[in-house]
Amino acid sequence: MMISLSDVGKRYNREWIFRHFDYQFNIGQSYAITGPNGSGKSTLLQVISGSMYANEGSINYSIHNKEIANETVYKHVSICAPYLEVIEEMTLIEFLDFHQGFKSFLAGVTSQQIIQIVGLEKARNKQIRYFSSGMKQRIKLAQCIFSDTTIVLLDEPCTNLDAEGISLYNKLIEEYCKKRMVIVSSNDHHEYEFCKEKIDIMNWK
């Protein structure tokens, strides 16, 4: 899988968030999008995901030099972000089973195994509305990382996590993301210290 951005720009009203962004993202590589709060990191991540359009430039997605249609890109992408919600009326096991109906989990991984891995066995049958913010973040990470996709997008992935949760995050990255494309949007070094390439969005202002 490869994502190529050529002269891409995004604006809100008359204000450009970033412009003339040229970059190529490849499978098996890890990238960090860095910059101050409000600099446009999350916006760029959403543009890369295909969930937000760019005002200028072009974005191409391809596998083995064969272009992927924009309307099918979502099948190859999973994302974890603070602004994405979980279905709070469902129990944890219901939510994971529901999610799997839309996007399969990695081969050989079940909902029950995921619950054990992220340390939420006691909350298996509890409605998500009663979860702490840290527990909800573990769920967001789980549905993203365990989805069977080649592209993993992480926006401030350690939001609301304690030290144990951050350790879990690093373990999930190490064990399940080595052969995938991982892009992290963050200004916290601990969230992206594993990334091989750093992209400072301020260079495209």
C-alpha cells in the first residue's frame, strides 16, 4: 500500500491550514505528524484517511502500483482519535462484535481475545456509558489496531491513558503494527517515539 500526496492543501473559509504538501507514505513504515496545538495535525490526518477532502492538490492510493478508488479507501484504513465516539448504549462485547460486522479483525483474533489483551475482562458485559475515559480510550485503540487494515492512523492515541495504558499502547504497536503503515498525529514524543520518520506540519504553512 502506498499513499502519495501531491501539492495538497486544506483551508477553512479563507484560512489555509497547510499548503503544497508533498509526501509519500509506504506500507511497513511509521510516521509522526508533529506541530503545536491547532497547527492542523488532525486535519492532515483526516485528509490522508480520505474522510476529509483537500481543497487543492491530489491524493493517490495504490497497492502494487494499482490505484485504489477513493470510495473504497476506507476498507484499508482504521483510525483512533479523540473526536471519534464509541456506542455507549452497547456493552463492550456487543460493541466489538458490532464493529467486526463492518470491518473484520486481524486473522485469528476474536472479540473476547481483544478484551483480554486490553485488560477489560471485568467490564465485558458492562455498558460503555459507565466506562472511565481511560477505558474508552483502550476500546478506541483496540477497534483501530485490531481491525484488519494495512493503514493505522492514530491521533493523540494516549489521550486519557495512565502509565499502564501507555504501556499497553506501546505493546500493541510493537506486536500488531510492524508490517503496516502507521501514522501518528501528536505533539507528545512518547506517543510517536517509535516512528522512523517525522513530519513537522509547520513546514507546510
